[in-house]
Amino acid sequence: MSLAIRIIPCLDVDKGRVVKGINFINLIDAGDPVELAMRYQQEGADEITFLDITASSEKRDTTISIVEKTAETVFIPLTVGGGIRSVSDVDRLLRAGADKVSINTAAIENPELINQISDRFGNQVLVISIDAKIDGKNEKYSITTHGGRKDTGIDMQEWISQVEKRGAGEILLNSIGADGSKGGYDTKMIEIARQYTSLPIIASGGAGSLGDFPKAVDAGANALLAASIFHFGEFRINQVKQHLADLKYPVRI
């Protein structure tokens, strides 16, 4: 029996509110993170991902109080990212109620941090978030940081192989080009990533219709993350799961 495909709503939090934009700009308010997390749990979310989207660029820590309040009210796994720069940051978030942490910028600046977190807490707590976009010149995917604003020049395939060797537990693969566009997941990017890792891949960026979800699974995703279509009521999580179940994909209904 293959593992159930997980459906994960993403709460992008800025100054204590959930926001959503297109390609990380023109952010609009989407509500209170704790209330949304409760609603998504009731709708059948398998996990919640909570990303403090300006913590890294503003060089500050993730808002602990919101993590604590969310962890008190929801009982499904909670992944928290944004502004994590050390093992002690991870320790603090896990104590606040997070089940997993997601790191991006800090891993690129200090790859050894992946080893340190994995050695200390186990790889099941560590999600490496990869914001990738296609380089128009040579059709290769490269890694970006700071919400897609800064191109690192690092090749996506090489980075995926490295983070797995260093002890990552999962990869959150976000397409900068597709983010917020509702034009569908970047299936080509998922297919390429799948060739370079055996880790679970959480596909992110671009979900706009029910048909987008099975395509991402077929491309190699193990979990599907979405934000806009859930926040603004276009689809509910249980509708997505039912659609996948109707097509004989394994999901937890």
C-alpha cells in the first residue's frame, strides 16, 4: 500500500496575519493564522505549514507566540519556517509546539546547519525548503532566497542531492515562477527533482484547480501544498481529497 498523499495548506504569515500574493509580491490579507489553522484541520488537512515570510529578510526570529497558539489549537503536524538560523532556534520552535521546521536561506548560507539539526533532532523534523526558478538562458533550475528575490546561482539538482546527503527529511519544492499564479504546479520541476532524491517531495506553487493536484502526484510529489485556493474559499481541502480519492489516489478521507 503506497503512503497517503498529504494535502497541506500553507499559512504565509507577515506581522501576525496570513497573507498571499503572486510571486511573493502584492500581498493581501487572508486572515488570522490560528483561525485558519483550525478551519483547515476541520476540513481534513493532513498537516499545516506556517511560514513567517519576512523573518529572514528582516533578520528576525519567527513569531513564537503565533506558533504556540496554533499548536495549542490544532492537533495535526505543524511545520514552521522563516528566520531559523541555528540549532537553538529549532529547539525553541519544537518546544513551542512545532513538529517540524523548514529552513531555506540559512541552509544555503551554512549547509552544515542541515547536519547539525538532523544529528540533534532526527531527520524527521527537518524540511528543506527550496525556492527554485528556471533560468531562461540555459533552461536549468536554480535556487533563490529571500522570497525569490535573490538568485544564488546554485543548481537545483546539485542542491537536492546535497541536502539529502546532509540529513534532510523532506523537501518542500516551491516554484517561484508558478507561486500564486494558479496556473498549475511546475510538473517539469517536480519530475527533475524526483530523479535526484528519494526523499518525500512536497510540491508548492501554482495550485489553481482540482486537476492540478493529480498532475503533481504523477510528476513525483508525495504531498501537495497550496495557499490561495484554500484561503479565498475556491476549494476546500476535503474537495481536493475527494477528487484524488475518486481517481484512486491514496488519501486520508
